[in-house]
Amino acid sequence: MSDTTMKNYRVGVIERALAYYEVEADDARTAAENWQDGEFEDRDDEALDSEGPCSVREQQANGSWRKVPPDEWKGGLCAETLEEKPYSVLLLYPDYANDSGSETYYAWVHAQDPVTAVAVAQRKALSTNEWENADPDDFAPLLVTLGHHYGQPLFNK
């Protein structure tokens, strides 16, 4: 039996939506690697689709949560989580530039995660449209998929 004191960690995980798990572990890296063994705590329905840990917080003696810097918990994860991957991002044009309400912008980008992919696609949309004073967040994300996709089949064959 080990003499080390177990600490409580809250690991944020993106799995269709951002979810938080309470994990008991010796350190932040172990908590991030074993988040699925923790107890489900809460869900944020506005997060994007991806897999794996996106944040780790350590519970302090006073009950507050300290955000653990990524270099303390990402090191034990596979190296590919830190590399940029290709994403396809579908954005809805802002209301002020969208007469029919269904005008979209589709972009292929490279990013470390889906959240960053959306931000890159939003900046790309502004650049493409040559809008210098617009807010990138005006482009609402509709879909983010891993990989560069030309299109999806309409029917299963």
C-alpha cells in the first residue's frame, strides 16, 4: 500500500459535449489518463465533438479548484493529441450577411482540436470575405469533423 495521499481532480473531457469527471489519483497526469474511471459530474451541451481530456483541475484544501497547467498532465497522453490534425468545419454566415438564413461557409483547416479548428475556420471565413472589422465569432459553427471531407453520401448504398 502506498503512503501517498490521493487528491481529487476534475477532468474536463470532450465527448460530443464537454463533460466533467471527478477522479481520485496520485497526480494530474494519472487523472487525465484515467478520466473514464471517474464519476460523471456535469455536462456542457454547447461543446464541440472530439475525444479525450481538455482540462484538469485539482481540488484545493479550501474546496476551490486550481487549473492544472497542460504541461503537467498532457505529457502522459499520446503525442498525436498535441499535433495538428485536419478538420472540416461548416459555419453559418452571420445574420447581417445571410439573406435566406441558410448560407454556410465550409473550410478545411489544420488544428490541435475541434475548438481551435472552429476558430481557425472563422478567421479564414473573414479573410475569404475580406471583412476586416467583423467579429469571427459572428460565424456560428454548425459541424466539425475530423479529416478533410469533400461531401457525405446522401443515402447508404
